[in-house]
Amino acid sequence: MFMKKSKGYRTGTRNLLKKHIRERGLPPLSRILRTYEPGEKVSIIIDPSIHKGQPHKRFHGKVGTVLEKRGKAYIVSVKLGNSNKTLISRPEHLRPI
């Protein structure tokens, strides 16, 4: 008998969290230093080269609204199905719309 395969938090992200060959490495500083105002719409694009402040992979590609800033991160409200979810994400994983 074999043990059942683990279904951890980051399994199944082989292709989602992978950069194109020419985009590898750290992101530009302008993406990290960008400030967002409350009420601004942002798109959540996970950057696999930075692990801190990553939202869950189910939010990748979604559009949310910035609620407030908390430390270096932002609190973003995202509509997922019939409910609104709030998530904490760093600016490296957010892009303005």
C-alpha cells in the first residue's frame, strides 16, 4: 500500500506559477514601489519570484478593489462567486487597471 499524495497549499501550481523565459528574475522596482489609493481597481497577477505576500492561487487573474493599506501590503476585496472575499496582498502581485 502506498500513502496518499499530499494536497498541500501550493500543489498543482506547476504552470500557473511559472514565468516566461524572458521574464525571469525579479520584477522592476516600479511595480514594487507603486502606491494604490482606496477604491482603485487592481488586477491580481501572482509573481512566482516573490513568495511573500502572495494571495491564494484561486485569486490569480481576478479583479478587485483596494480597501486600505496595511503595512507594506494592501487589503483587496474580490468578488468570488456570490460572496466578497478580502485578501491581503503585496503590491508585487497587483497591477493597476
